[in-house]
Amino acid sequence: MIVAMDLNALPVPEEDEDDFGGQVEEYNAPEERMETAVDIARREREERKRRLKKERSDDRSVLVSRSPGNDQLFHTKILKSYDRSKLPPGWLDCPSCGQEIFGTIPSKVPLGESFNDYIIPGKRFSFKQVIHQQRVLGKKIGLVIDLTNTSRYYPVADLKKEGIKHVKIQCKGRDSVPDNVSVNHFVYEVTQFLSRQKQSRKYILVHCTHGYNRTGYMIIHYLMRKMSMSVTLAIKVFSDARPPGIYKPEYIEALYAFYHEKKPEMIVCPPTPEWKRTPELVDLNGEAVPDNDDDDGIPGSPLHENHKTDTIMTNDDILGDEIPNDQQDAFRQFCFQTLKLGLGTRGHMQFPGSHPVSLNRDNLQLLRQRYYYATWKADGTRYMMLITMDGCYLIDRCYNFRRVQMRFPCRVTNDGLAEKTHQFTLLDGEMIIDTLPDSKRQERRYLIYDLMAVNGVSVIERPFYERWKMLEKGVIEPRNQERFQCRNPYYRYDMEPFRVRRKDFWLLSAVTKLLNEFIPKLSHDADGLIFQGWDDPYIPRTHEGLLKWKYADLNSVDFLFEIDNDCQLLFLYERGKKKLMEGYRVAFEEDSDPLLFSGKIIECSWDSDRQEWIFKRVRTDKSTPNDFNTYKKVMRSIRDNITEDILLNEINEIIRLPMYADRIRIDSKAHHHTNMARRR
């Protein structure tokens, strides 16, 4: 007797352990003639065509019979209807686990016991099987990272009973690759877990629904960041361990785009596996339909695209991707230790970078007492940057870290490739936006002006001129050599989110040219000058010897602005608390609603004629207003009114002093020899 089967339903045999007793219902199928194999194939093909042309909304009960290996007659039973979407499409025939990849084991999702009624015993794959299979292989699972977009596949409590940690990183599997924040979370969890395995090594089971695309995407990111390999090699490592590897082309494209690598022509995405090409998962042309996986019918977010758009760049743009809080805390501790700051409660969250003070008639005398160089004050966004092997991190004024994909090789070996990348190198600089005069095309650039640590070693106590030279030799030159001499044929520096260069500093004798010739030709905004002590160490936070001179109309203060009962309130900070500036008001443009700025940090300039503060912009890069002491120094600078003419006259006198005259002569010769060597 041939049992008619619904092709929309999965065959589910009876369970050996179920005791039906005398309550088994019998189903008598109508008598049919015996079909040949050809008849069966023809009938099933026609039924499949009819089913694919007309979508059915319900699942029918299915009668399943089972013949054992011996002649014993097995009972049959009618299985109850069930929601087929509870069983992941293609899951039954999907291979269970791949081979270990540097401590991780890729796997399809293990299903809890609630699915047992719908899966024949030989096809079941639960955590009991996972733990047993890996134990036989000599591996003990200590962590499970779940990348599915649902929590219905198994109870997490089952893992906790086994002493296995569970981390949920919810990722959509349909029409999207995992977002960058989820990738950062995954890499951090894997790194932290494996770093703790000292004595008895434990392994990480990584699963999405089927253990291929999302799982492969995440593991490849880990390999890229921790093993310093190319995307092509990382893809091969995963596909060798979990054949055929990632089979969705958009995931492959996203990996090459993310790591700024050119995809070799030889790389071809493997076809959809046969287990994923079952009748319910293909269209009328035999092609795989979009994979809902475990998204419960919820559309995924659009795929990440790394191409450049016509969006106008601003200094308020948020760059990079969030990282886990624990990782950020560890980075903060490293920065504090590098800068030799205490880790007390107060100040732990404060940005530790060096800040200049406004030039006034008192500290102007420092230029006579110490040897200074000058540079332009760019009107950009302040960032420190931490370079590690697994990524670069921009550190904003709120002391938040965000990851950007950049490459900083350490040095070049005989074969022309960098032996390694920087690991815990700390920089200071500013992000500016260049607007090219002819095309008006915008280009973001990070101007690095200081170096505080090289590969984990603090250099803040060295004089500035040494740090500046180390910055060029150790950070900029290896990068430029690899970039311009094509020593890495696959990496595309032009795909990075911004360009990088060392900021130039000049002898004080060049300040006139700097003001009259250099600054007017800049392709980004500049609002004054910075005077850097050539022999100074790096001083965190406020540096009384680091001087800034701004054009008179550009001196500004950052206030916290609030409105209470229609009254304007301007606050500064004093000893970590808000300080109300009684009677202060700020003038906004006529078409602006002051209420929209309440609760925000606003930059204001002082109008001495109107005797009031003028709104300039919202400081989205800051979470606190200026300190009251900073405010006093700005006001002192405004009152002293050191104009450009006064400044240039002072500098012309200063550079005639013996201390300057001798060193300028020596430094000029050194610069000349350096430039000649570069031309060779």
C-alpha cells in the first residue's frame, strides 16, 4: 500500500520511546494499484509543480508508516497538525557541525526536546548530542554564541545546567549581513573567552540557523582581526572546516568591502547546498528563494553598502561603530595608564587628551622662555586614536571609543610586506574635512600631531620633537611605503573612511608665512595658531604651556544651555558640577527657536559691541561645558585682544633672541638635509 504524502509537510515517524498502548488510531487509505518507480517519480514531479504554483496556507495532517529492519509489524499513528514554521526550513538534512576553527566550532542550531515530535530520531540534533559528539572528539564546550533572531529553538536553562555560558547576539538572517556592532560584540566575546583558557581548554560553539552564512561571516571577522590573514584565506579556512562555506554572495562581497580588499577573480561563491534546495525552498525556476531563516517573517535591514555617496560631510558626523562596554572600559584603563593618570572615580570618564590654553599677555612670555614651534589651528573635531591589531578606535571628547577599519603596518620585511600591525599605539589629532577647490569634492582627513604610546610603551615623557619624529618613522612611513609602493596588492587604502597624515609644525620664524600664505590656501577651516613647546613632554588634560591663538572674532566658550520658565540659563563646569552664569544670555538667529537647543552644549562667541554671547553651533562631540577656569582664560584672551599685528611683532622680537637664533639655524639645516634625502 502506498501512503499519500503531503509534499508541504515533513515526514515524521513514530518515536521509539512513545508508549501508545491501545490508543493508536488506525487510518485506512483507499485501495490503489501498485505504482512503479517511474509512476512515483512522475506523480511527485507533477504534485511539486502544482504546489509551487499555488501557495497553500495550511499544513495538513500526515500519515507516516515505518518498516523496521526485521519483519516485526510496527503500528502507525496519525500525527497531529503542527506549525511547520517551527522547524527551520532545510534544517533536517543540513550537516550538524563543522571542524574546529581556532577554538570555535561552527554548527547549525541545536533544537530542544519540544521539536522531537517532528523529527525522526536519526535526524535529531540537540545540545545533548552536541556535548556528546564533541566530548568524543576530546573537546569540551564552554560557551555557546547564538546568532539566531529568535529564542524559540531551545531553552537556555539547559545549557546553564551543564555549566555552559550562553551569549545571544541577535542577527537577522534574511536580506542582511550582521551589523558592525554585532560583529564587534562577537569578536570581543570570542577573544575574551579564549584568552581565559589557561589550564583545561574549552571551545566555543557558534551557531545561526544552519551554521553557514551568519556563522561564517562572524568567524571570518574574528580570523581577520586576530590572525592577520587576508579575506581570501579566511574564507578558505572557514569553507575547509564547514564545506561548502558561505554560499550567499552578498556575505562574501560584504567581507571584502568591509576590510577594503580587492576580491580576486578566482573567488567564486559556491552554489546553494542541496539540503537548502528542497522543494519548499526553491522557486519555479529551481532557484533558492530568499531565506526567512528564523526571522519570523520580519524583513531584514538592508545590506551594508560601502560605496561613497553624495551625502554632505560635516564635523558632527558620527564615525565608526560602537564597541562593547567592557572592551571600552579596558581601553580607557590603558589610556589612563599610558598617560600616567590615576584611576580614581572622579575623572575616569573624562577625556584625558592634552588641551591648550588661550594666549594672553602673561603666557605670551612663555614664547621667550622656552623653544616653540607653531602650526595652524584646524577647525575640526578632536579625536585621539588607539591602534590595535584588531582595529583602530577613535576616541571622542566624550571619551567614547568607536571602531574604524584602518590599516597601520609596523615595518616592512625583506619580502616587501609588513611583518605585523601596530598593537596599542596611541595617537592624538584632529579630524578635518577638505573641500577640493576645483571639484568641490569633500575628503575626510585625520591630522596626527602627537604620539603617546608605541606598541604598548608610553612615550609621553620624551620631548615633543622626539615623539613627532617617532610618529613619522614608526606610523606614517610604513603605511605610506606599503600604500604607494603596492606592497599589499589586495588592500585598498582608498576605501578607508578617511586619509591620514602627520600634521606639520614650523619654526616661529615662519609664522608670518603661515598666517598670510598657508592658512588662506587651506582646503579646510582654520581659526588660529597653536604654539607647541619643542622640548615639552605630553601633558594630559589642561597644558598651561600649550598655547592657542585665535582670530579675535573666533574666540569662543562652550556652555550648557537650558531654558526654564522661558528664562535662558547658561552653565559652565566647576569642580565637576554645573555652575550657573548669572545674567548671561545668548543671541540666536532670528529664525531659530531657542527651545530646540535646551539641554545641549553650545559654542558661543563674545560680541563686545553688543555685550552678549552669539550662538555659533551645537557641540555634538562634547557632553560637558567648558570648565570655569577655561572660561576665565578665554575671557582674559578676549580682553587682552592680542591682534595679529601684535602677535607678529612679538614673534619678530622673540626669534632674534640667542636661544632662538642658534636653534633656528641648526633646525633649518636639519630640515634641509631631511628634504634632500626624501628627494633621493
